[in-house]
Amino acid sequence: MPTLLSLIIPAYNEAARLPRYLAAIQAYLPRTFGEAYEVVVVDDGSRDGLPEILADLEHGWPCLRTLRHAANQGKGAAVRTGMLSARGDLLLFADADGATPIEEERRLRAAIEIGADVAVGSRILRSSDVVCRRSPSRAIVGRVFAGAVRLLLRIPVRDTQCGFKMFRRDAGRALFELSSESGYLFDIEILMLAARRGFRIAEVPIGWSDQPGSRLDMKHESWRILRGLWQLRRRQITL
């Protein structure tokens, strides 16, 4: 049986949050895809008991498989590992915290079905049938960051960092084979590559809600992130 959808979830020390999201995924995907889907969790060197939890879940869920990095390599590296091992016609990655309900995949899938190669979930674009619950401080930081990205890199996406993106298989594999970013900025690199290579990108409003436990501290990481953006800008000129 062909695999219609591969859902890739990068996870690092997510024993407290991921099981709840996986339960929602297990309830939804069989209703939509039957058995023609897979869930690929890439454990990026967790040390909080997540490997044991995933091993138990795999016993009763044939469509779930786990890949593991022996040491933590970064979110971008984990997503790349999952994307390049995926079997589906559509490749979707989602954050392990479950901030985006899995049901929102249908919005991205609709964009792919009408011609997009890459469908990007957006917390910035608005729609009357979408609810986005984002704290004011996080929304402001996100908009400032998005503005800096658009200014430096001219990427035609307003919300580059939303952790919910879907790819047509050939586009996803091509882009992740070219990517090298292992950390927070991998989304930007992928979108930069997609724009440069003429892939059709659609940005789609999705439901999203803040989840406690975020590990990214923009206050302390801002200079490192800005330096990374400038390095991507220099790379972009040579592509």
C-alpha cells in the first residue's frame, strides 16, 4: 500500500508533551488516511525517558516508527533525518509540543492539491475560521523577527518559523538534501532554497496555541540568531 502522508516530528526531551500530541495524531490520521500514513519521530538524543515511551507506543501502533540520534544535533538536523527517510507522497513536519492541532494538515494539503510544492503554516495571516492563541510578547517578537528575515533574505513568507510545513515529496527531498542548517534557522534555509529554485510556496493561516515549555530564549539567543541570518544572507548571494 502506498504511503500518502509522512508526518515527521523532531523531539528532544519531550516526554512530558509529545505523548499527548501523539494520542491526538493516532485518533485523527487513520480516519483521514486509513493505514496509508506513517508517523516518524526523530528522537534527537533525549535523556528524559522519551526513548522508552516511544518504544512502548511502537508496539501497538504499526504506523509509528522512531529514528534516534545518539547525541543532540539540533532541530534542523532532526527534521532532515526524518524527511530524508520518509516514504510518503506528502511530507509534513510538526513540532512535538502540539501547538498546531494535527487536523490543520488539511489546510496545507489543500494548498498542495491546487499546485503548491511547499505549504507553510502561518500564525500571522488571518482567516475567519482560524483561531491563533499567541501571547502578545511572543507575537511581537515573532513579527520583528519575520520583518528582519524579509528585509535580509527577501523570502516570500511572513511566518517562516511556524513548525508546521508540508512538502510535495519531490520538493521536500530535493530541499532537505541541499540543506545544511542544523538549528533554529533551518526553516529559513529551506524556504530560501525553495524560492531560489522556483518551487511554488503557499502560506496558509492555521490554528495554533502557545504551549508551555518553550526552550528558545530569544533574549539570550538574539545575537547568535542575527549572526546566523547574516550568514544565510551571504550564502544566498552565491546560490
